[in-house]
Amino acid sequence: MRASAWEHFDWGLLLIAIFLTIIGLLMIYSATRGSEDLADAWRRQAIYAAVGVVVMFLVAFINYRWLESLQWPLYFLTLGLLIFTLFFGSSEIGAVRRFIYIGGTSIQPAFPALVLLIISQASLLARNAPAEPGLRELIVSAMLTGLAALLVFEQPNLSTATLYVATWIAMVFASGVPLSYLQGLGILGLMAAPIVWANMDNYMRNRIYTFFDPTNDPGAYYNIQQALISIGSGGLMGKGFATGTQSQLHFLRVRHTDFIFSVICEELGFVGAVLILLIFALLLWRLLRIAANAADATGRLIVTGVIAYIFYQLLINLGMNLNVIPVAGLPMPFISSGGSALVITFVGLGLVESVAMRQKREFY
């Protein structure tokens, strides 16, 4: 790759991501004040952020077209990570196996596995480019993605399994498949819903029951109540940084991870929350611009997959905090505490930058 390819590196995208990460560090610091066991959470997050930025540059340096040629090895690596987690992952909470520990650091392999899956499926769906994928490619891609999502579902982890499906659907839509294919997928999804429901763990069903009927599990509904109190009490301008009562007095649980948006609303108010969402909108615009200018279908689909990966998590996290969907364990990207998740998000941005840097074919 010529040095001039770095002229196409999207520094604006990086600056937006770093700005969101800094906001996250500040909010994690605020949410964990007074909690001795979480006192270093923001420092650990800062270290992971630095690692994430470095890894992003390394991934950007790699030509995504070279990764495209590794479609099947990357897919089997995806399955390997998920199968290993299923059999050897942490089972500290009942039979849940979602994490592996490396040097005392917890990693949720479902997230790096999804990034690998995005690359492999982008290659498959772009096989007939510039023509749209045929029915054969669509069926094969659906089966491959479905198997990976099933392995995540069996951990059990419904929310992340839906992230796999949502990311794949976004990529299929961006690939330009005929509308009739998408309608067929919708019908198959509805037909599969009863099977998925029948195989859900009890805790998954209870979350849905509690969403519709809070009296089903008052203990589980407690945190939703505290989240809504936090959001409502922030008013227009908020109570001020590190002065929110629900978070500072620890009424709000998991306030530095799943419910950090409630902390934002309480302390920064409606105005602060909207400004942060506008920054996410700016991030989305930069990503869409790179996708539109990608040199080939594979690059466009990789960027589409990363967009879905980031913004599906954001939408689900916001919906959970606002109590418009059942509780789900997906973080607020860049903001929620979670070092390995932050690093993987920067890896995704590295793939996007790889596409951006090679928009011109002379850099191939």
C-alpha cells in the first residue's frame, strides 16, 4: 500500500469516536464514585481505549480485500470461538457461558466473532458483484449466520444473538437483494418465532413477562423504575456532573454498564443526552459516507455490518433504559464500561478505515 493511501484515512471519524469515549470515561467515573470495588473502572476503560485506538490503526493498515480472500478461515474461526465459549466459558452465573478469562481479563468472544462474521459474509454476499446476491448465496449466508447466532443463543445470550441477526439483515439489505427475498425472510422469521420462544431459558421469558407486567417480578423491575426516575429527575439541564442522586446514592444498579444512559440523563439532562445522541448521528453520517464511497461491494457491506453492529446496540440500550423494550444486556457503544467491548468496537472502526483508505483503486 502506498503511503498516500493514508490521505484517505478518516480522521474525523476517529476524533468522533475518541470524543464519545472520553464522554464515556467521565460518565463511568461519575457512576462509580463511592464504590470501592469500581474505583478503578474508568482507569481500566482508559487503558482499553488506548489499546483500541492502536489496534484500530493496525487493522486499518491491513487491506480488507486480503481479508476477503480469507472468507472460510475467518468463518471457521468464528465458529471455533463460539464453540469454545459454549463448552469452556465462564459459568459463574448458573449455566451461563459467555466469557473467557485471559490473564485475569474477561472477554466476551461473541463480539470479536461477530466482527469476523461480518467480513466473511460480506465476501459471500458480494460474490456476484456488481450484480446482487443470488438465491443460492442468500440461503448459504443465512444458514452460516444462523448457525453462529444459534451458538450464541445457546450460551444463553438472546440479545447478542439478535445482534447477529440484525447485522446480517442490514448487510443483506445493503447488498441489493430483491424485495421478494426480504419478504420471504420475514415470513420465515415469523414462522421460526414460536420455536425460538419454546427454546428460551426461563430468565429470557421472565424479562419479557416483566416488561408487559411489572408485578411478575418486582425485584427485576426495580432497576427499570430507578432508571426512569433518573431520566425524569434530570429535567432539561440535569443535576450536574457527579451529583445525580439515583446514581451517587447507588439506587441505580449496573449504572456504569447497561444503565449508564440513565446516569447521563440525570446528570446532564435532556440537553446533554440529546447532544450525545447528535454526536452518534454525526458518527453515523461519517460511516454512511464511507460506505457510499467504497470501491467495491465487499467494502460497502463491511462498513454496513459495522454500522449495524454499533447502532443496533445503541438502539437496544436506549430502548431498555427508556422501558420501551424488555431489558437486554447490550452496552451503549463507547460509553458503557466494558474494556474488551470497547476494543472490538475500535477494531470495527479499523475495518471501516481500511475501506476508506482504499476508496481509490490505484491503492489496491
